[in-house]
Amino acid sequence: MKSRPIRQALFLVALAFVPAIGEAVYFRDRVSWQSPVATSELVTVDQARVWGENAIWVDARPDDEFTRDHVPGAVSLNEDRWNELLPQFLQRWSPEKRVIVYCSAESCNAAREVAKRLREEAQLKNVFVLQGGWEEWLRKKR
Amino acid sequence: MDVVVGAIFICAGAIKAFDPIRFANDIDNYKILPWTIGVGLAFYLPWLEILCGLALVARVLYRGGLSILTALIGIFIAATIAAKIRGLDITCGCFGHASKNWSFSTHLALDFLLLAALIFLIRISSRRLA
């Protein structure tokens, strides 16, 4: 008798794979399995440097980290002071410029969140997240 | 009561199934699993919740559905408490966008309420079988 719930549970566990796989196929172009950011929205340090003056750097880290050091010319824009910092960023922004957002490392969420808000709330296009973040920038600088 | 509990899980699962990318981000915020596994779970877990919820409502594969949902809610509670202990300020993602602004205590209270209801249903169903 005890095996019945287990068998039922195993059947449900197996059955759930069917719609899940279907949905994964449907969303295949909209989600990356490698990184939380879609590949098309990522930029490497090398690529970003090639853009030069055509890009504006956005530092999504907390204020104290930005004050300590940041990418030359970067604008601070973090979620803690979003309403205050966004107008300052928009003064520097122009439609032809690409926006590169970074936070401390590959594992941080801040750059992803700020990039998302810039796309959705500020309606900006050409917003990219720096692969590897500030750590990668420092590593490439050496 | 099983219909109500089942409907809650169907609803929670459906909200997440509509926006698996948001749910993948919610899972990722817990910082427990690699992104790839989180994405897989974001596609899979909502459908498991929906099917188990339907099992409760339709009383088909009832005990199997109850067991899975009890295990799931136990894992959610453990992950939520672990996140709080680690100082992560996150949204639970339990009800997708709808639960975005829920406080830690609100969503923990709902989880414990569901856990209590599921345990109660397991006990009733065991008594019926005995």
C-alpha cells in the first residue's frame, strides 16, 4: 500500500517534464542557459574598449565602491539612489551612445538589474552588461 | 480543503509558468544553484506544481500529489530561511510578480500555513486508507 503514493509521485514527476520541455523549446531564443543575461546583451572588456567614445559606462555598484575607484568616465547609477542618479546619467546620455553597465563581478546582480531598468523604465536601447564586471576590467587593465 | 490548497498551487504554478525568465531570476537570487540548473527548474517546477494541484482538485493521483507538494513547500521554507540567514534581500518568487513586494514574514507565514494544510490532508487521507 505504501508504494502507491511513491509510484503516483514518480508518475507526476515524470509527467511534468512534458510541458516543461515544450515550454523550454518555446522560450529557447529568449533565455540563455549559460548566463542570467542573454548573450546578445553581454559585452566583453575588449569589445567595450573598441567602442571608445561611442559608449557610456555605468557603475551599478554602491556609492562607496564607486568613490573608491571606477572605470574612467563612468557614471554612478545604482538602485539605492535610482531616482536621484538617473537624471544625472540621462544628462550624459545620447541616443547614438551604447550603454555599458557593470557591477563588482560576474556573480553580482546589480548590473543586470540596472540594465533591465534602463531598458524598461528609461526605454533605452543598446544597453549592455559588462562580462565579468569590475573584476574583469581590473584584470584586463594589468 | 484539498480543493483550496490545490487551487492555490495551480494558481502559483500558472503565474510562474507564464514568466519562466522572471522565475529563473528569482531562483538565481537565492544564490544556491548554478544559473543553468535554476533555468531548468524555472521551466519544470511550475508544471509540477500545476499537475500536483490538479491531482488534489481532481482527486486523481491524490497521495502522490500531496507528497510532492509537501516536499516542495518544505524545500521552499528551508531555502527562504537560509536566504534570510545569509542576509539576502530577495523576493520569494512563489507567486511570480504578485509576490514581489511581500515581506519575509508574510511569505513565510503563507508557506507554513500551506505546509500545515498539506500535513493535515496527509493525515486525513492516511486515516481513510487505514
